[in-house]
Amino acid sequence: EFAFFAMISTRALSVLAGSCLVSGEVEPNFHLFATEASVEDAPLTCYPTPSMPPQIEGTYIVSGPARWHQDEYQLQGLFDGFGKANKFVIGGGQVCHASKWMNTSIARVSEEYGHGAGMLFEESQPKRPMCPMLHPMCESFQMVDNNWVNVIEIGGRVMMLSDSPHMLEVDLDTLDIKGNLEWGDDVDTTTGPAMDWAPSGHVVATGSAHPIAFPGTNTVVDVVTEVSTGLAKSLLGVYTFQSDATGLQNRTMLAQLPFTHAPYLHSFGITDDYIILPISQKMGIPSLTHPVLLGLITMQWEGIYVLDKAGNTVGVFKDMDPFVHVHVINSFQVTDESGIRAVIDLGGYPDTPFQKSGAMDIPMFLNKTTRDSNPGRANLMRITMYLSGDKAGQSEVKMFPSITNSHIDFYKLNPTRYSKEYCHFYATEWWHDGSNYANMAIVKQNVCDDTYTHFTQDNFYPGEAYFIPTGEDEDDGALIVLGIDGNRGASSFITIDPKTMTEVDGTRVDLPFHIPFTAHGEFISKSAADTILLV
């Protein structure tokens, strides 16, 4: 994110201290985003935050890549890093932090092999050795579970996700990885368990790190890519599960959309009655002996598919300039005298951002000239699709304003406004000054009046801003942000007032060490956390 992150992947490169200083002279300690974590497992340590709003009690969990080597093998992709989980327990006038390395199956196999195992974004340096002659595709036949990208709750349990079809359960109290979530419809495959409704001749290769529920329900929608290994078409499988189910459950397959190329979809939209699927990228077939993804995810514009809740396609919209998207901001539907409209807001790129660039390749990330010149920047847009009425089958595109040459991603809003009409979203901004990638801010975007405001501090490099509501107004709440304080050379956990976009005094936690790049976090309220700890 920028933002994608562990799409079937694990690890990346160990950064040498000397090379880290390439960017440190001008943008102090920005290199820490791609520098291995400075501590091992961090025990729970508490810090006073006397001004934290008393309504906020719970645990914020956020993870990311934090180790980029295995033995002498240095991995090159930022999103290939072995995951480390962090939690921030908020309440009682304090914030307590702890972290733990994620003991995943891919981490254990990598330790056994002596190098990063399985699918990588980029090949390691030196290149990984060949697999044994009796097991020549050992790298391809690994379960992908380096799931540091996102977090959801299912049946009172906490699950960690990436763009993998597998979900990992984590113990909220200890941060121990408890293993792969089992489903009632699992069948064994060479790359781990998969749903039994995937047809023969297909490999369930990827999932989405952003499953989302129909509004007001416990029915969650998710997708998987079913890659054809023969002459049949590849499929995008759309299915649901129940977030309140406490035991073994089956997934309900809604649709299997056929495509000539294997589609890749990181996120999508949901409304009261519809599923909105922008299909804009495809995946190629990697080497079976040294599988890497970089260069295989490319633009493939198929339009925006709109499905009803039963999985029926009610419209395919292609009457717009093609784009590539990674993250959806929000989606909703409108019904009035002119008919039914499905609306999706997102960040659209002119080409796939999953290329070797200053956002994904660590040596390029550490080179200021290279990262500043990276063309991968999203345009904020709203797409309105007419499902009925005089304009049925047509779409309209509106661009939201932003600072020229900036890039905005990691979109969050008040969680009570998801899948509803809304005004505000919050996001991380790079190139805030229009020129320098590491000049960063948190933006508050008003989509109702096309204005924006920012929070920014000199040499503070923020991650995702997570909104916790505390009142009735859409912007009543707190934005919690984990970022790197470049002036200290360590991480800080800060709280921003969404109304004024200023830091709340008496809430800052200055950690004594740095936490590298992190992806999407999730706040679990104290009442929900208490329930989880009893399961």
C-alpha cells in the first residue's frame, strides 16, 4: 500500500546500515520503514496517555514485514518480509504495546531451507538454490500464510489475512499464531487446504485481504482466484461466510466468473444489495522452480462487474477510461425516482502499481531519486453505475481533488458509514509537497464539498490512520496512527482529532525502538476482546 502487501508472499531484503543512510541525510530515518525490527518479541509495556478519550477501550492490532533475510539470503521485495504482529492496548489512561514474530508455516519452512521459501515478489540475492531432484517444485508447493496485511474477527476469534486463500488465527492476548483457520468444506491440495467447490483443473491461488460484510449483517463476502491449469478459463470465485459462526462452517459459493486471464482483485465494494467487483488486473503463471510475482501482475481491463446478493451478474460497466485499482474507499447504493445506482469510490492508477519501483523494491525505496520519481500514484475517483431507469447500463466518473502529484492510499472512514452515503474519509498521503515521496501527511477528504485538510509534522512518516468513533457526528472520534518519528529514529503512536486534524495532547506514545512498514490495522473493543479471550 503504498500499499499492497503480502499477496501470496513472504519476506524481503535485510537492509545494511550503510545503505540505509542513503535517504537519512535529507529525510532522516525514513529508511527505517525498510529496516529490520530493532527488538525481538517486545513484552507488554505501558505508557501514560491521560488525555486519550475515555470511550476508547480496546486493542488495536497491526502487523507488517519486519525481517528481510534468512541466513545469507537477502530478499529484495518490501512486501516479502517475515511478519511481526503489534498490539496497542488502549484504556485506563494508558496505552500498552507488545509485539511478537509471526510463527507461520512459511517462516518455519524458510528456516528449514535456509532461505526465503515459496512465492516471492522478487528473487533473493543470492538466488535461491534449486529444489531437490525428487521434489523439483518444492517452492511452488508451499502454503502461503505470511498474513500480516489485515485483521478480521470470525466467531469471537481474530484472523490475520493477506491476498491468500488462507486465514491465520492469532491469540489476542499472547499474539501467538494458533494456526490456519479450518473450514467445513476444506479439501487438501498441494498448496494447502482449499474449498471443495473449486473445480478440478484449477488452483486456488489468491484471495482478498479485504473481505467485507453486507451492511447490518454477519454475512461477509470474499473472493478467490481459481487459476486454470489447462484449457478451461480461470475463475473469480465469489463466496460468503458468517462472521458470528463459532464452529466449523462451510463457505457459500455465490458465483464463479470466467475470464481468459486469471484475475487479481485485492479489494472490492459492497452495498445493501450488490457486490461491486472492479476487474482490472491479471496474473501470469510464475516459474514453478523459482516462483516470483513481480512482472506477472499486469493491467487487464475487464470492467466493473455488479452482482446481486445471490451472485447473479446484473451489469458489467466498461464505458470509462480503463484504470487499475488496489483499494476501495467506500461503496453504497442510491434509489430514487430516476432508478437504482451503485456507487464505488476508489483510487485508480493508469497502470498496475505492482511493478519494480521505489514503492516495492527495497534498494529503489532507499534511493531518494528513484522513489521520488516513481510514477505509481492513484487518482481519487467516484464511479456511479446506473442499474435501472433511463440511464441503465451507463456509468459516470467524477474525480476528487487532491494536491498535484501527490499519492493517497490506505483509506479509512468512520466504520458506521461503510456501505452508506458519507462525507469524510481519511488516508495516508505521500508526495504531500508534490515532489518528495517521504513528505507525508494524513488527509481528511470531504467528498461532499470537494475539500481536504491535512495533519502533518516535520519528519513524521505516518502509516494508516484508523478511525474510532466516539459520538454521533461522522467525524466525532479519534484517529490513531502508528508512524516513524524521523527526528527520534523510532516509532510513535499518536492520536489525531478528526474534526480539527490536530494531534491530541497527552496521548502520544514514543516507543524506544522503530517498527518497520505496517499494513492495515483493526481495533477490537474491550467488550469484544473480553469475549475473544474467553473463546
